[in-house]
Amino acid sequence: MSNLAVLPIALPFLAGIIVAFFHKKLIAARIFSIVASVIHLGVTILIFLQVNAGGSIVLELGNWEAPYGIVLVADPLSALLALTTAIIGLAAVIYAPKSLSELQEEFYFYSFFFLLISGVSGAFLTGDLFNLFVFFEVLLMASYGLIILGNGKAQLRESLKYILINLFSSMLFVTTISFLYSVVGTVNMAQAAERVGEVEQQGILTTIAILFFFVFATKAAVFPLYYWLPNSYTVPNAVVSALFGALLTKVGIYSILRTFTLIFNHELTLTNTLFIYLAIFTMIFGVIGALSTNNVKLIIAYNIIPAVGFMLMGIGIFTETAIAGSIYYLVHDMIIKAVLFMLIGAIIYVAGTSDLNKMGGLIHHYPVLGWMFFLATLVLAGIPPFSGFIGKLLLLQGGLAQEEILVVLAALISSLGILFSMMRIFIKGFWGEPDIMELPSQKPSLSLMTWPIGLLLTISIILGVGAEWFYPNIEAIAEYVMNPDLYIESVLKE
């Protein structure tokens, strides 16, 4: 069963290669991509169930024992995130034909899409830091191809900025890995976690930890390193924005969560205090950005940032309850951000504009779209009993238990700001007198767009309403993450 661990990486990678050979035969490419995504989802479900039933799946590639060879580790956390990635990927590939022009589809969209899914899955499943860097580069190369689909001066400008920022962080990433290797003599996460406790030079390790955090925080868009994100996620097509918003920043947060609970967990006072204060600024400045614009897509892009702050808050508090809150919120936010970017794509499609001031009355013509957006707003803002509320409740409980009152207040204020920014879109865009589509016969069909949105939104609602089913699993994952010895024993077989 250990070979299962490579399938979430290998299957989309092979699918991306195969679909490149008939990229201009769109019907065949679409059908193949959906079938491949369904198979990929089936495999990740099997891995998730196997991990829950029998513990972590560790694959030593080439039969080279850890820590000497490349290791893939499907543990409770990585299996959950790989499954969430597969669900979002299937919804995105169904949504794509209605969102993209045929020319954009022909320009190797499906190949880049599968390469992105492969890179994200690999980042979640890898067991060593160098291969985390490798999978970061795989997903970034795919994102470079996806972000330039289309044309326009703004897209070129934001693409260049996005590429340059990521090139710089990638150079710093591989340099920092070499620093850690010089101190502990390994890049295997389990062995590094074992050896850092034996290193007497804790000051050097703290410096290396902060460098790693800088790299991951750049990719996760933590304050003040978020400046590249809003416009870069606004200029691509809606389905590309959905993939970026749902997956890319979450890989950065996952990397912070993994490394600072497993490897850099010995001198926590400095790093955790830093995380809490950065979480406060990330939440507040993200909400300010969302409230400052009338571009509906930019509002959603800015709302990625406070969500990152919520997840960083749990890592900074560093209790089992807070970590459970970060994990719950991470899964919730991956799904709901994909939903919102897809919804905004549909809104722009029917309204013909992204300017909120030029919209109005959409709900008269598209009631299903309107009420789906309303529900998604409640989920994102954390209104009970939806999934956003469950994650935030755990984070607030963790914060109050540790008497971190300032970050708790920032979280509450940010939640109100998120709700207000989203309700602006609903009130101004959907409510009021209809300004567009005077004749019902002229209404564009949204059926291909609403089905994948409805799938993800339903999962998100169930994640909140059925919290009593899911929370025990999340709690067990948090307990596992807070006990690094379990990860070390499963990989090194000690």
C-alpha cells in the first residue's frame, strides 16, 4: 500500500503530459481531464481512508531507506490536504470550459492545470525539505503558464511581478535549506526534527527558522509580504484565480505549520510571538484592502489575506485547540476561496464588468447565483453554523485560553470587516433595480458554472453543519501534529 503515496503526484503529472498531445482537440481534452481528475480524486480518497484506518503511508523511492533516499509521507495532515486539492481540481476542470475562451484552453491550459495539481500534491506529501523546494518550483512553473493565459498590459505587468517575487523567494529557499543542512547534516524532515534538539547553537537555528518563515510567508502572503498578491490574483481568468486563491497561499501556510511544529519547535517564544503580531497585521490590512475597492474580483483577492492571518494565529498560539482551528480553517478556506472566485467569474460573465458601481439587480435574472453568493458570504465570514465559524471558534478558544486578547480582538474585528466587504457585493450587485439583461431570452446560461460551484459550496456547508462528524478527525490530526515523535517514528521506523 505504500506505493499509493506517489499516485496523487504521478497521476496528474502523467495526465498533463498526455493531454498536451491533443490540446487542440477540446472535446477530447475536456473529457480526458474530467476523467483523470475523477481518478485522481478516487485515489486521494483511498489514501485518506487508508491513513485514517492504518496510520501514515511512507514510500521510500528506489528502496533507499530514510533518511538517505527520497521519502513521500502521506500522514493525517498531508492526506487531508491532498484530498481537498483533488476535490477543488475536479470542480475547476468542470468549470474551466465556460470560464476560458477556446484559444486559452488550446494554449495548454489542461497541461498546466495538471502540473499545478501535481506540484501542490507533492508539496503536501514530500518528506524532505529539498523536495519541498522542488515541488514549489513545479507548481510555480505551472502557475507561470496559467497566469499569462490571455492578454493585456495589466496581465503582463502583474505576471512579471509575480514571477520576480517568486524567483527571489525560491533563491532564498534553497539557500536556507543549505544553511540548515550545514547545521544538522540532513534535509529529511524527520531526521532534521530529531537532530535540532541536539544542536547547541540554538541562535543559529532560530535565524534559519526565521529565514524559512520569510520564504513561506512570502508565498503565503503574510503581512507585509502580501503586496504582490491582490493584483496578481485578479488579472488571470476566473478559473485560474480560483486555483491560485484556493491552493497556492495554502501551500505556504502548510509549510509554516509543518516546519514549525516538527522541526523548529524548541525555542518558541520568539517565533510564536512574531507569528501572533504578524497575524494581527495580516488580518487588519487584508480587510482594509477588501473595503477599499469596488472591483469585485479584487475584493475576493484581498480577502485571501485575512484568512492567512487566521491560520497563522493558530500556529502562533501553538496549543492543540488552536492548531485544530488552523487546520479546520485551512480546509474551509481552500474550498470557499475556490467557490468565491468561481462565483465572481460568473458574476463578471453576466454583468460584463468587474466594477461594483456598474452592477445592480442581478438577482432578478440569476436568483440561484445570487443566493449561492449569499451563502458563500456567510460561510466566509464565519456565521454559525458554517465551517468558517467552526475554525474561528477553535482559534478564539485557543487565543482566550492563552490570554492572547489582542489577536482575539483583531480576529473579531476582521470577521466583521470581511462580512461587510462581501455584503457590499451582494447588496450593490444583486439587490436593487436590474440594470442589465433586460430581456430574459438574452440571459447567458450559467449551468456549467453553477454545478461545480454548487458541489464545492455543498461540501463547505456540510463541513460546518456536520462539524460533529469532522471535528474528531481534525482534533486527532492536531494531536498528531503537536506530537512530532509520531511523524519521526513513522518515517525513520524507530
